[in-house]
Amino acid sequence: MKNEINLLIGSYLKNARKNKKMTQQQVADASGITLSKYREIERGRNSLFFEDAINISAALDFSLMHLSAFLDSKGK
């Protein structure tokens, strides 16, 4: 189940990033995390920790409530 959630979060972030027309590098820089860490989160291979979630949501200009609602809609 954890892996499923990671994959859902990753797809949400990828979609949000593409909608903002940002590169992974731009999101990583704006979030204060490494590119490799961001890539792994977006691929669903790394868990998204709360502090990173706050920073990434600010970089991509979305509310964590939207991410939570997305996960709720998927039954996770």
C-alpha cells in the first residue's frame, strides 16, 4: 500500500509540475531538495516527508489539501 501511495503522489506531482511548465530541476531548486531526491519522489520510489511536501507544494503553488483530496478520491 505504501508503494501505491508513493506512486499516486508521484503522478500528482508530475502532473502539477507539467501544468506549471517546470522542469524537475526547477522544482527541486525551488523546494530546496536535490534533483535526485525530487526525481525519486516523483517516480514513487521515495516517500514524501511532510517538510518536503510543504516545500514542493509551495514551489508548484498547490495546497496540501488538494493533494489530500486527490489521495482520498483514489481511496488511499
